Amino acid sequence: MIKEILLPDLGEGIDTAEVSEVLVFPGKTIKTDDIILVLESEKASMEIPAEAGGKVKKVLVAPGATVETGQPLITLETTAKKAPKQKVKEKKGKPVAETKARREPEKPREAKRETNRAFASPGVRRLSRELKIDLQSIKGTGPKERVTKEDLHSFIRNKMEGASEGPRRPGTEIDFSQWGKIETQKLTKIKGITARRMQQSWQTIPHVTQFDEADITDLHAYRQKLNKGARAKRQKVTFLPFFMKAAADLLKEMPAFNSSLDHREENLIFKHYFHIGFAVDTPAGLMVPVVRDVDQKNIFEISAELQDLSQRARDKKLKPSELKGGTFTISSLGGIGGTFFTPIINPPQVAILGLSESWWKKVYDHKNKTTRPRYILPFSLSYDHRVIDGVAAARFTDKYAETLARTDNYK
Ligand code: CAO
């Protein structure tokens, strides 16, 4: 027997609503109370259950259509026997009244988030459908976590800007206290920002890390001598200014490492300035202030800026402009320890150097056929493989090691 499923009374004075999802199709077999449609009114999302089971013959409405109480939604071939004659007669009455007379249909239910559907107005649903955006992935800020037009717009804007700060769906909450004593500490603002930036970088940039070693025995001696000098007595120079200066000189020679992809990822932008950011470990989290025009400054100037910027980073006294405009970053764990690590690129830059702690190593000298102790700096270069090839990266680290082995370039 063919049966029409009509739109029941939606209650709350709602006579019309927009179809946001049709969950059945011709040929689909459904059971009584299976959800066939999701409707959206200005007040709520509603799931419309089937008042009978059977095989769907026709779907009479489509997403985006406005439907009104009593309107046929689908036709079903039911397995039920033909209704007795007197009941058929009742069909002459009003459709909804008739439906109610035979079987009180399931009331439309407010769509719940657990059903994998988000609350949103018809307009928002329409736009999300057109852009193939899963509304579930947007955290609604409206009443009952309804996804508002602004939520959708900001989600799209964040996606377009490649920002990682798009609304995130929280994971499953775990009660760790069930296994022992715990303490909860809120992430500092800086740690939160770093976490998002690092995640975005790691997920969107194909990272490759090249490892290498530089023989800095001569540089080590040079720095010791320099620090005994009158000027350095007032201002001790660490290794980092040398490492920064050598990097700036090499970036001039290998400009791809000082470039950025444009926002369309169609062009490379080469920068003719060499502003090097360096990671500073602060109690509030990691900060990366930038020393500008490193190529034009001498070791003492770089050293003074580095000390000033890192002190102010720790005191939270940096200006926002001092954290911007870097073209390359150095992360130095040399004063702390470890041998090699894989630093994460600081977008929109395309490469980053990770410097580890130097150590004395016996190195075989081919020329003199002897083994000599050498002071070796282990370092890593992570690069964006969309922009830089492995060969270029290996050349970069090779040349970097070569530059650091010399001391005639710091005059
Ligand atoms: N090999 C050997 N010695 C090294 C070295 C290296 N690669 N790097 C630094 N050193 C030495 C310094 O020369 C200094 O020695 P002296 O006392 O004899 O002068 C000593 O280690 C301590 O240096 P430092 O760390 O105080 O100073 P710096 O200029 O080398 O570094 C700064 C400054 C701000 C980078 C550093 O203090 C810092 O915060 N490092 C952590 C960076 C970080 O968090 N990176 C990780 C990012 S990813 O999570």
C-alpha cells in the first residue's frame, strides 16, 4: 500500500520551516520513527520521524524547500495491509487530522548535537552546504551552542588566512584523577599562541630536517680571545651572535632560505633584508624576538641587541613590532644541552636552524694522519620542502659549517 508521510504539526506556533537535510532516498527501506528529514525554523532544528515503515517510493521535498504543516514529504510503500474501509473514508478529512486519527505521529524532535548535527539557522546551513563545511566542526557561540552567521564567517576567515586559531572541537575529556592525584594549570597566553602556531606549521608545511656538524674549534678560541678584550669585559659575547652573523651571510648567498611563499602559494617572495629571529625561553613561554639587518651589524652590536631583547622578553617588555618581520629563525639549545633536534619552521619563513651544545670530539685528520680533538657544533636545519630541495639544504648546512670554521669574517 502506498502511503504519504505528511509534515505533522510542528508546535510552538511554527507553520513553516526549511528543509535542511533529507535523509532518505527512493528505494531506501525505513522503519517507523526513523528520521527522514531535518527542518530548520528560526526557533530550532527539528528531526521529522516517519510515522510508518516501508520502502521509500518518492521524495517530494528537497533541501532548501520551505514546507508547511500537512504537506506531503515522501511516499512510502508500506508492508501494512490495506486499512479497513471505514478508515479509508476518513482520508477525506484534513490530512493532518487524518494522520493523527490513525496514529498519533511522533512529535518532531529538536535535533540534538549527539545526532551529529549542529544547531544553525537555514541561511547558515545553506552556506555551509554550498561551501561543504561540516557545521559540526564549528563551535557555536549562540544559545544552545547554535552556530551563528558570525561563527561561520570567522571559521571561513580563519581557514582562508591559514590561521590555526579556527574554532577547535575539544577532544574527549579524560578524568585523570581516577588514577591518582593531579593538578591543573592554565596555559599562559604565550604558550597557547605558540601551541597553535606550532601545530599549524607542523600540519601545513612539509618539514624535512637536515643534520650536520661544524668544527668551531677556531671560533671557540677566537671567542675566548675576544672575551678577554677590553670591550668584551663590559659585554660578554656568547656563541649566538657568531651563529646569527654566519647565517645572515649565508642567507645572502642562498636567498631561497630567506624567502616566503605568497598567500596563494604561487610565487616566492625574496626578501632583501636579513632579520633573524631567535627563540628565547621565558617563564611565560617561548618568544622569538627579531634582530634586524644582522648582515649589517658587527658581533658586538648583534650581541648587545640579543641580550637586550632576550632580557626584555623574559620581563615581558617587548614591543609587538620586535616580534615581527623575521626572515629566518635560530633556535639555540647550545647553552642547555642535547645533540640535534628537529626545530619547527616559524611561518611564513621557510627554514629554521636548531643549534645544539658543542662538544669535544676526536677527529681523524687525513692530511697529517693523526687524531685531533676538535670542538664540534651539532646543528639541524628544518626546511619547507615545497620551497627548498634536499640538495639545496645539504649545500646550506655544508656551507654553514664551512663559514663557522672560519674566523676572518667577523672583523
Ligand atoms: N655550544 C657550546 N656552548 C654554547 C652554545 C653551543 N652551541 N650555545 C651557547 N653556548 C654557551 C654560551 O656561549 C654561554 O657560554 P659562556 O657562559 O661561556 O659565555 C653559555 O652557553 C650560556 O649561553 P646562553 O644560553 O645564556 O646565551 P646564548 O646567547 O647562547 O643564548 C638565548 C641566548 C636567549 C637563545 C638562550 O638564553 C635561550 O633562551 N635559549 C633557549 C632557546 C629555546 O628555548 N629554544 C627552543 C625552542 S623550541 O622549543
